[in-house]
Amino acid sequence: MIIAGLMTGTSADGLDVVLADFTYDPAVPDDLSVRLLAAVEVPFDADLHADILRLLEPGDIPLALVSDVDGRLGRMAAEALAEVCARTGVVPDLVVSHGQTVRHDVVDGEVSSTLQLGQPAWIAERLGVPVLSDVRSADIAAGGQGAPLVGILDTMLLGAVTSPTALLNLGGIANLTVIAPDRAPLAFDTGPANALIDVLARRITDGAQSCDVGGALAASGRVDEALLADLLGDPYYRRPAPKSTGKELFHAAYLDGHLAAHPHLGAVDAIATVTELTARTIAEAAGSHGVTAVIASGGGTRNPTLMAALDTALGPGVALETTDAALGLPEGAKEGLLMALIGWLSWHGLPSTEPSLTGASRPSIAGRLTPGWRPLALPAPLHRRPRRMRIDNRT
């Protein structure tokens, strides 16, 4: 079964498109094999990027902008996927579109609502195939955080371990999945990854850069320990897992509130400090669960200053690798593959969440389906979820 996974993350810089070919043999029910047919990153145009960033900031925004971005992002995703399909000669059986999260509301540690934009009907009409979307809400309705969802993929990729191991995603927000031999897996957001770094990168470069390219800006500054101590005082870091957060908390105004107490701090020192904040909070979260190895993915792995800070913060007893080296999975393809996996599970009537991963009262089958104009025929449901995913690296 070929599934297209579309992911727009909290960095809000573009669309990840993955075409994944899943192979399942009922005679070997614990194993699911997947081969990546394509993995493409499609940047947003400047206007769409600016409007999404506007939606991610706190404060009132016009409903017309929400509706407009919903349609524009749906059309953009449809055209981007159609181009990938034309180039590869592959039409997927199913598309899973995460959409752009513009709200993820957390009140006293409980998620009350989540909202992703990117109207799936445009994709269904363009490709003719069904589209699964809104993949977080069922878990939230069952009392879960609805995020991070990647725990199910991480547990299948890693399998059994001999010592506590964490899989880390460095998007706008950082999340960890901790897998240990003696307890149920746990997944949670640690705090900002690139969210605050990106705010300062845009300011320092007058909008010419949406991120700290190559970590050069942070590398030219020095960590300010006073600002770092203020930032580390946020109560979020002391909340127990499972937990989730987003740009509703870690946004430009939040950062400015802290910077106001340090008026003489230069911009490059500020970006060096929030880079260290990301490294320190991840390392402290990993250390609290006795992690001995971290396997990282996401855009933050392309920032050598951040990765070096994280390696230092983790300490010599903790190995740091990327998914490319450790699992044979390109770091930029992981979240798109997650969407495709969620689609495969839902298509076969299987849950993609677990209570230990999201805090929900029970596992949930994710998403809602928008049929295309091609015939819709669901298979007979499976009764058990595969335990392992194997990456087939044949070209």
C-alpha cells in the first residue's frame, strides 16, 4: 500500500512530502516493512509563510485570515503532492495530511482543543484519492495530549532496547520518546527547539533568514547565564510527562518579556542563549529518565551549533546520533513517514496512540476521512498492530 504523508510542523517553514510503500505479511504479523519512494521539502511562498506566522502569534486575528490560509494551504499541498506524484509516476492509495497547527490549547496541563489548517478536500479532488486529516483530535477527546504523536513510530523503529534510549525531534518544538527495557514508552514535548531561535534569526537578518542557517548567528555570540536562568525558570519544564506545548507559549512576545529584563544584551548573544536553552532543557529531560543514547531528527539537526551544544549538555555518557546514521531514515523524512504510518494504521482499523505516550484513557484510531472521486474500498480491519517497522533502503 502506497501512502503519501504530508507534514507541516511548528517551524512553519514548508511542507514535507513523503511517499511510502508499506508491505505487510499476515503470516509475520509483528513486522511492517516500508520503502521510501520520495521525500521532498517544499517551502512556503513568502506571503503564505508570513500569514501562517501571523496566525501563530498570540492575540486576536480575523476569521477571514484563518479561512483564507485554510484554503491556500490545502491548494498548495494538493499541487505539491501532484508534482511529486507526476515526477515519480506514483499515485498513492491514501494521503495523510497533518496540516498546519495554529492552535494547541493547554489549560492546567490538559489539552482543551487543537486546530490544524489545510483543507483536505483540495487534495482529495486533485488526486482523486481519500485523505485522512485531523489526526490529533481523537486522542485529545480521549483525555490525551494529542502530541507528540511520533511515539508510535519511534517504538516501532527502535524495537527492544537494552538501556534507555530517546528519539528526539528538533522542529519548532522539541519532543522526546523515551524507550526503556523496564517500563512503558513515554513521549512528551520538552520545550522550544527552533521556535525562539527562529524569532531572533528573522530579527537579526531583517527577515532574510527564517532560521539560523548553519548555526552561524549563535556561534558568533556568547551565552548569557542570567537570561538563561530566567528562561529555565519557566514552570513548563517542571511539569511531569506526558505533556505538550507549542507556540501558544513559546512565541516572540514571550521571549521579549524575558529580553526586557536584559536590555543591554546583544542580539547574537540572545540567540546563543536560546540555542543553549534548547540544548539544556532537552538534556535535562533526557537525564531525568536515565537516557544513555539520543537519536535526533528534524531541522535542528542541520544546526551544528545547536547539535554541539546538545552533545555537551548531554555529557560524555550519552551518545548522540541522527536517524540517518542510526536507523537509515533521513532526518527530514521522519515526520512525513509518521503521517503515512498513522494512515496505514487507521486504514486497517488500528490505533496509533497509546496511553503511556499521550496520557489518553485508551488507544485511539486517528483522523477523519475525506473521500476522493476514485472508488473507496476499505480493507477488512486487522486485529493487532505490528510491533516493528523495518526500513527498506532499496533504491
